Amino acid sequence: MRHLAGLLVLALLAAVVAWFALSPQLGWWLPAPASTIAHPIDALFDGITVVIAIGFALVMMLLAWAVWRGARVQSGRARTSHGHLGLELLWSGAIGAVLVGIAYAQLPTWAALRDPNAMPKDGTTANVIAHQWAWRFEHPGADGQLGTVDDVETASELVVPAGEPVLLTLRSRDVIHSFFVPEMRIKQDVVPGRATPLWFTIERPGTYEVVCAELCGFGHYAMAGRVRALARPEYDAWVAETARARNTSGAEDAR
Amino acid sequence: MSAPTNEPVGCAMSAPTNEPAGRALSDHHAQRGFLRTWIITVDHKVIGIQYLVASSAMLLFGGLLAMAIRWQLAWPWTEMPIVGQLVFGESGRVISPAAYTALFTMHGTAMVFFAILPLLTGAFGNYLVPLLVGAPDMAFPRLNAASFWIFLAAMGLFLAGFFVEGGAADSGWTAYPPLATLPSAAPGSGAGQTLWLLAIVVLGVSSVLNSLNAVVTVVKMRAPGMTWMRLPLTVWGLLVASALQLAALPVLTAGGVLQLSDRIVGTAFYTPAGLLVNSVAPEVAGAGGSPLLWQHLFWFYSHPAVYVMVLPAMGFVSDILSVNARKPVFGYKPMVWAIGSIAGLGLIVWGHHMFTSGLGFEMGRAFMLSTMLIALPSAVKTFNWIATIWGGRIRLTAAMCFALGFVALFVIGGLSGLWLAATPVDVYLHDTYLVVAHFHYIVFGGTVLAVFAALHHWLPKMTGRALNETLGRWHFLGTFVALNCVFLPMHQLGIAGMIRRTADPSVYRLYEHLAPLNRFVTWSAFVLAAWQLLFVVNVLWSLRSGTRVGRNPWEATTLEWDAPSPPGHGNFDRDLVVDCGPYEYGDAAGARDFRPQARART
């Protein structure tokens, strides 16, 4: 047991490191990034992961050594030491510097995500309406304006152009929901009684899952949606197509 | 009722000190009979044990709820063998979506409010505070008994939720309105939620009384010579946690009263205008409320509550590491300052639970900064713990194993907090399993391991009998391995984007490849739960036939080891005076390698 204790700490260290090193290969890691903001967020995540790894390895090795040695050496007595101010200042300073560094490094990305001044002036707009337990989307139609007669309403699928800014306004009809697109690294709670802005730029055409991330009742787990990003020409064609469908059939839902 | 600090300790309560007190005390106990000894009592030690039994039962109950949650996540919508018929018979032995939401709501509530908090401040707070400061009892013994019975009433209200129409509360332990406040939003938002709120409000009253008692006891009833800077860190942890409760808990209680009023009277503190819930327009007056108001009030308490759940644990660990390394705690004063600054900063970090809720850009920045700062004292404590055992003569008792396990796993829980403190990364990780992994490392890997350490350390004092050390170490080993198998993979689930509180991850294509991981976690959770039987066996065996221990089985310095095991009513059988700090171990301690704090008063 005396020899095992230190080994157990090292085993924990090895297991955690191996597990974290293996997970990206096994696919148990960040999904492939799909929006422009995903890159700085992933870079921050990776940077913090490195800090965590170094901190963890350092502390575990110190702990393992202290336990292994302390459990082996039983003769005589330990030296009575009540502390050391210099050491306290040393590690407080080092840890403090790292924390301030992390705090500073994430400021620009936070601003890009949430600073009202960073909101795109001329992006494609859309309304998101959340309710138990589905997403509805209102697209501006051919005139590019929301709240006009040619608005296109869809259920479950938001259609936006890829490669340019998109500006959403989120509203909820009943309880709090959260608009989460894992591949785009964006998440915004949809609080009833508020119109919450959210903006992003999707890099490549594709379909990305929308997950409701805030508990909204027992159907919460099934409140799925999609974002379909189209290249500009396809997006224009989709808008024209929905307009034609409306003119010929008067269909409300152009899915 | 309370004895001022300068009075000789030991004569304030009922213990006559001019008799051979030790024998007199135990005779006294024996005469009282079961009811007067264990049920109707104002003795802080018995009240502590009452709390211990009640909150351990809730810990077990919350653990069983977790097993059902894990069943659903590993094999969604499949029939549960054996217990399925009994518990989920009505829905075809399958957990229904509504039942699932109630499961995790009640799991979280049971664990936070009725297991962990009362284990620390109720059980250990009551048992240890008077003993460690050298007082005969708490400052207000009757108030103390009252706080336990009020706690029990809250527990009854909480459990009654399972038996009302619509079932137990099911809007999460965070009870966010409007989901929680509008009965049309969820089945559990009917009578179940009302009972849940009543339980929380009543519990709030109990906890405030209990905390007040602990604070007054430490301030007013310390033994002669027990200066502030001679208090064991366990006392500091419990004291500051109690002060934190006093500062923050009334806010939650007030918020809970407002939510009750929204539900019962029809006010709209949290309900905005124009809702249409389940095709029903809620019947509320005015309807100009804000759902975010609740989040502020809730987290203003519930974030500090995290520190209430960990500060006493840190204290236990500091003491146990020092005793078993036969060395003083390294940097006692920095440790005290760290406890204080964790508590102070803990009051201004609640906004980090709201980074995605529309908190605003500047507010997000401010709360990010305070959150980063609070990592500093926690990290300083970790380094101090390592320095404490550095070069020690380590005795690997079961208590020491658990205390070392606490340090290792608290580090994991603390470090994963760095991802969550960085706002842009939190936007992605918020409400994913990474958060679940993070707080379970703190609360289970941290606090629960510290509670096991404390039980191995102090149960012999409580019962007068030793636990089996070998069995205790095996219990530690299995618990340590299994709990890492449960909670470590949850990091990966969260990093892959899997949200928490989902009843069925297979709904999303993104989560399909995570199914094997979820099943592994579930199997590990079953092992973890089953392994706890070792501890139950150990305690029962010890109560029946554990070796009798003397006053000071661990050769420790603090005052409780001067009292008989178990101490009688009034605690000490001689008048004590304290003339040194709590951690005099090692080569400078004197004739032996430890120097007790207590001297007989002459």
C-alpha cells in the first residue's frame, strides 16, 4: 500500500493524459468547426487545454513524489515547518500571471461574439421563434426585409447564405430555450419577453444541427432543428423558388 | 444560554466539573433511554449524528436516482429490469420523458440541498465546531435542535413531491421560470413544484438558524487561549461557510417566496407578457416580470453554495493531511486568507452561470474576471496541501487516502473550471456534459471524498469504535477508480457538444458516436454505487464489533481528541486552556512528535 499510493497518483496522471490524447483520434472531441468564430474559440480552447495539461501534470507529479517519499520514509520525525512566505508569493504570482493571461487572451473573441458594436450592419437577417418543442424560422424573402408580405416561414430548418454575416433575432413564445449549433460554437439562450440578437458567418455550405441547450420541458431532448447554409447563388435561387411557390400555390410553408 | 468566551469551559452547560466527570457523563447518557438520547435532544453531538443519518439517507436516495438517469442515457427507452416494474410500472417499465426530467431535477436537489450541504454544515458542523473550539455545546442548543427538525420538515416536503398529481418537480434543480412557474409548461410545474419551493424555503430557514448558531459558537464560546489564529482549519472552513450561508441564503429564500407568490397568488415577478404556453395564456396579473431576475437571485445563493459545499471539505482535508503526514499545515495564515478570499470572491462570481443567457457584453467581462480571480486562492491551497505532506512521515490511513484523493480530484475539477471561466469557450461548453463533469469532480471527487475522509477520521470519536482500516482502503481504491471512470469521460462528451438534461442523445446525428462512451459511464456508475456497500458494511461492523479506541487514536493535536470517545454531554471532562496552534507536529513538537493544543486548567 505504501508503494502503491504514489503509483496510484501517477496512474491517474497517465490515464488522464492518455485518455485526453486519444479522444480526438476517436472522434470524442470538438466537432469540425463550421463558422468563422469557431476558429478563435477552438484556439482558446486548445490554449487553455495546454495550460491545464501542464498544471495538472506538474501538480500530480509533485503529489506523487510527496506521497511516495513520505510513505516510504518512516524513521525519525518530519521537520516542523509552518510555511514559507517566499514560496507562497512565488506560486501565487505564477498562478496569478497565468490566470490574468487567460483572461486577457479571451477578450477579443468575447467581443466578437457579444459586443453590440461587433454586430454586422448589413447581414442576412432572420427571425427565430422557439416554442415547446420546435424551432420556427422567418426568412426575409426576395426584398431582404423581415416583416413584409414575402417573408418565408419554415419549420425546423433555417436557410442562410454561407460565407457572409447572418444576423438572427431570437424570441421565445413560452419558456427559455437555447439556440445551440455545436459545429458553429454558438449558443444563445432564448428568453421569453426579449428579442435577443445573435450573429455569425458560416464558412462552408452544409447542414448543421441545431440543439436546444436549455431545459424546456420533457420534450427538451427532441427539440432539434437544422441550419442549411447555401452558397450565394443557391441561396438566391432558393429565395426565388420560395417566391414562385408562394405565387403559384399560396403555400405558407416553403420547405 | 451562551457562555461568554472567558468563562471556564465545561461548566456552562450541564456538566458538573467537580465530579469525576467522564464517568458521570456516560452514566448520565445511559440513564436517558433511546428516545431521550437519540431523538429528543439538544446535545450538539447527537444533533450532528441526526443530521448525518438523515443526509446520508438522502445521499443514498440521490445516488439511486442517478442510477436511473444513467440507465436512460445508456439504453434510452428500454425496459428497466427488476426495479422497472416497481418504479416505472405505469409507463411500461420504461422511464417516460416527463419522469426523466423529474429524475435529474430531484437528483440535483437531493444531492445539493439535502445531502451535501447538511452533511457538511449540519452533521460535521454540529458535531465538530463545539469540540474543536473547546465549548460544551453550541451557543443555542435548543435553536440547534429546532434547525434539525425544520430540516426534517423540509425533507418531508421535498419527498412528498413524488406523490402528488403531475409528479415531482421537473424543471431542473435550478427551477428557471417560466418553465417552473407555469403549470401548463410541465407536469411537475403543478403541485410538485409548489412542494419543491416550500421545501427550499423551509430548508433556508433551517440553514440560516444552523449557520447563525455555528458563527456565534465560534465567536463567543472558544476555550481560553483559543485565539483566532489557533483555530483548526476545519473550524475556519465551517465558520466561513456558515457566514457565507448567512450572507447569501436569504436571497434565495426571498427569491423562492417570490416564485411561490407567482404560482399561488398569481403575481408575475418572473413572467413576461404575451406568453402562450402549451396553447394556454398564463393567468397572471400584470405580466411584466423577467425570467432573468430569478437567475440572478438563484445564482446569487447557489454559486456561493458551491463554496459552502467545498470550504468545510478543504478544512477537513487540511487537518487530516497534517495529522497523517505528522507535519504542520504549510502556510496556516495563507490558508485562512485563501478561505476568506474564496468566500468573498464567491459572492461576486454568480454571473458566470449566465454567460449565454443574455447577460450583456460588459457584465460578461466583469464576471469572467472575478471567476478567473477565484481560481487563485483555490490553487494556492492546493500547493499548500502538497507542501504540507512534503517531507512528512505519511501514515496511509483510510482517512489519509481519501484526503489525498480529494486533492488529486479537486485539481481536476478546478482545472476544468478554466475552460468554463473563459467566456467564449463557455459559450460552447455551457449546459454540456463538461459542466456536469466539472461540478461532479468538485462535489463528488472533492467534497464526498473529503466526507469519507472525515468519517474515517472522526467516526471513532463519534462511536468510540474504530473502523476497519484495510476495508476502508479497499473502499477508497474502488471508489477512486470507478468515480474517475464515471466522470472523466463526461469531459469528452461535453467537448463533443453533448448537452446535459437530455433524455436521449441519439436524437442528434452529432451524438451518435458517443453512445459507447455513455454506456461505459453507466457501467462504471453501477460499479461505483455497488462499491459503496463496502463502506456501509464497514460502519455497521464497526458499530457492532469495532475495536474500542482511546481518546486520541490518531495522535492528533486538536481539542476533540482530549475528550473521551465518544464524548459525554458537555464534551470535556476537564477544564481546558489552549496554549499553542493546532498543528504542532514534527521534530520541534517536544517529547512526542505532536503537541496537543489542550492543557488542563489549573
